[in-house]
Amino acid sequence: MKKENKEKNNIAISVKNVSKQFFIPHDKSTTLKGAFVNIFKKKNIESFYALKDISFEIKKGEFFGIIGRNGSGKSTLLKILAGVYTADGGEVEVNGFISPFLELGIGFNPELSGRDNIYLNATVLGLTEKEIDEKFDSIVAFSELERFIDQKIKNYSSGMSLRLAFSVAIHANREILLMDEVLAVGDSNFQKKCLREFNHYKEIGKTIILVTHDVDTVKEYCDKVMLVRNGEIEMIGSPEEVSIKYVKQNILDENDILKKEEII
Amino acid sequence: MKKHENYRELVLRLAKTDFKLRYHGSVLGYVWAILKPLLMFTILNFVFSTLFHLGGVNDPYYPLELLTGLLLFNFFAEGTMTGMTSLVNKAQLVTKIYVPRWTIVLGSTMNALFVFGMNLIVLVFFFFIYHKVPSIGGIIMFLIYAILLYVLIIAFSFLTSSLYVRFRDLSMIWEVLLTVLMYAAPIVYPLALVPEKFRQVFLLNPLAFIINYSKQGLIGNQFTNFWHFIILIFSIAIVFVISVLVFRKYEKRVAELI
């Protein structure tokens, strides 16, 4: 009994039989008139499963990688973990607070200055005003945006707002970091800085979930990797095994496309 | 799913940000919050007391009544409008991060509350000019009605904000209805002008009820029947519960539909 309890305490995230279905309406009505007219029509809605019956566990302190091609359901999965989407079925259990970083951002408002956005989003991530005051300089220093901090975010380049968002996300000091494609936009210096920060996080026992396409990053940093394909888990294993499978799969997919082209 | 830990600070921060966003970039800035209803008041006062001869000797406090009604109505109109559109306007906070959605709705309506608070200062100033001192009871009732009105605004915002994500023409419909509501409540005219047999039906509209008795309490020192007051509180409570239930049902898919 005690042992079981201890094992449970060790789990940061547990996902059981989670599915997510999206509806793709082919003539979407966002107006009342459209909705009234469509009552009498046969509904023309196609549904597809972004995630099909997914189950896995992530231990505390683990650096967990998720790889997969575009449209495989990685981001949907991350959004469910973050609480942005609600799963259709199954159970999601999260032990600890999450600091999400989805779709290259954490919900900045382009009309606000960098400073106001830091205060807004750090509050959303659960920091009090006093804590933000204390951490403010460190957040700005990490993003290297001292000169531009009072400028509106809409005038930032994508790299700049990415850096600021990432800096706020890691300063939120939460137990679990969800990182979706963080490394895609930043330059190599910034990537290295991010990865150093991840290592630091790991050392102090925090859990990191990283979504990426990059096999090398996975091999270098992750403890465990999950390969997702068409909304299903293809395999969970060591970075080496999963990387090999992922690369092979990509080559096979490529070959399929080439073959089809030849037939045509 | 673990919940956010500091709701109060979160709601206040959202409200503050809204307030900043709303008035940034305009030269007069926050002054507009006061100026807008005052300009409205000036126009209506001119039209109805000078051209239509409402007020005058029979009703020397007509401008005070007009301003009181107008401020309450403005509070309601602005609160419901920003509340309804809150989730769509804050789409980035809905789709990229998890914030309890009700905090977004509540934060947006607080903006109207701030503006209303600032306008109250103007109202006090006007009472001073007209040498009118309301009774303590009148002031207390006015504040209670203002709170009830705010509860009604919050309820309406919960009800419509998640639906507005699906049906964007709700805001157009509401804009028109607000104009209807303004003339359906005794703001520019006193209740006495409504034919006696319609008065009861007329006061079934909670907005008309609140505005009428706020005015009468402050200026005429007249109060409503106790049981009518209880019924008002009771119906607002029912509307509130229904709104929260609707909101909880529809907020789940909001992130996908925005």
C-alpha cells in the first residue's frame, strides 16, 4: 500500500485512454441566420480524431520528448495537458502546476508593451505582483530585451517575442514545463541558452515535456521519448530507439510519396 | 487538473490591463470614461427639458434624475457589451495558456465598474450644484441597486460570452436591443408618464425597476415595496445560477471554436 502510494507520488502526469475529436464543418455557420437556415439542412460535418485512445505516464524529474510529424496530434496533446482543450474521454491527471509554452507563445497581447505583457502573463502563470517585481529584471535580462521592454509587442520580431515568452515561462517557477517547438524560431545561441536552462531545471527535479522535430535534441537531452503518428502512440522508449524508428518512418513516407509520383 | 491559486490578483490584473488597453492612444485617455456619459447627458437634457419641457417647475430635479438613470444604464450597457465579447477579445489567453475562463469574463466586466465608480464622483458633484441632499436610506438603496445591477451584468456576461464565440451576431443584436432597453426604462422620462395600467408590466423589466427606484430613492426619498424588492433579488439570483450553468457547459469547447 505504502509502496503504491510512493509510486503514485512519483508520477508528474498520467494520461489514460484520452481521445480528442474535432469537427470540421464544411459550411460553418458563425451567424444566427446561418444556424437557423442550417437546421433544415442535413449537417455537413466531418469529424476526425486528433488523438485516439492515448495512455502514458511521465515521472517527476523526467525530460520527456514527444516527436512526430506535422498533424500527428502532438500539439493537441500538449493543449490537453495544459488545460486549454478538454479531452473527450479518458483521464488526465497532473500533479503540480504547469507552465505551458504553446504555439510559440504564452498569450501575449500585441497592443501592450513588453513590460505590461510580462506582468499580465506572469500573473496568469500564478506569480504574485511582489514576485514579479522581484523577478522582473531577471526575466528581461534572460530575454536580452532591455532596450525594447517598453515597446509594444506588435513591433517585436518573432524571435524577440519568442525570447520574452520563453523567459516568462521559465521564471514562473512551476513544477512542469510544457514546451512546444521552442527551438524552432530562436537562433542557435538562444537555443543553447534554452537547453542549458532545461538542464538546470532537470537538476532541481522539475519535469520537462518538449515537443520537437529535431532528432539530435532528443538524443542529447531527453530521458524518454514518445513517437506519435496519426493520433496514436507509435512507441515510447529510449531516445536512440525512437529516433531510429522516426527517421526510418520518415524515409519510408518519403519513398511512398515518390512511388505515387512515379505511378502518376 | 490543478487550479490557479491566486484568483483575486488575476482578475484585478486582467481588469487593469483592459482599462489600459481601452484608453491608451487617445489624447484625453481616462477622461473619456467620464466625458462620454456627460456628453450624452448634455444632449438628452437639452432635447427633453428644453424642447419637450420635461422637468421645469413641476420637476426641478429632472437633470439629476436623468443623470442618475443614464449612469446606471451606461454601466449596464458597457458591462454587458464588454462581458459578452470578453472571451473573443482575449482569444490569446484562451487558446495559448490556461486561465480559468470565468476570470476573463469577470475581469472584463470590472472595467465598467471602474468607469461607473468614476462617474459617481460626477454625480455627487451634480447633486452639490443642485443643492440636493439625498437621505441616508436613499443612498444605501442606491448602492444596493448598483450592486444588484452589477450581479445582473456578470450573469448576463457569463450567459452570452460562451455563446458569442459561436454566434458572432449576438453583439449586433444586443446593440440594437440596448437602444430599445434605454427607452423602455424610465431614464429620459419619469415613471409617472407611463399610463397607470402599464406601470406594473413596465417594472417587470429588472433594468427599469432598478433605475426607477434608484432615482426615486435618491431624489424623491420614495422606496419600493419590500416584497417587490425580495422578488427582484430572487429573480436575479435565479438568472445568475442559470448563467453559470450555461457557461460551464459551453466553456469547454471555447478554445477550439474561437
